[in-house]
Amino acid sequence: MANPISRLLATVGEINLAIGAPMRISTVGM
């Protein structure tokens, strides 16, 4: 069984990348 904490961190990291990349681009666009 995978470590729940590491799985949670991986999920948060994926979400952060998915949200952070467009946000960074839009911020640069502004």
C-alpha cells in the first residue's frame, strides 16, 4: 500500500502544476 501522505503530496503537486502554469502565464500577460 502506498504512503497516503506521499500520494496526497503528489496529487497536490499535480493540481498545483495544472493551476499554477496558466496562472503564471496570465500574470505575465497582464
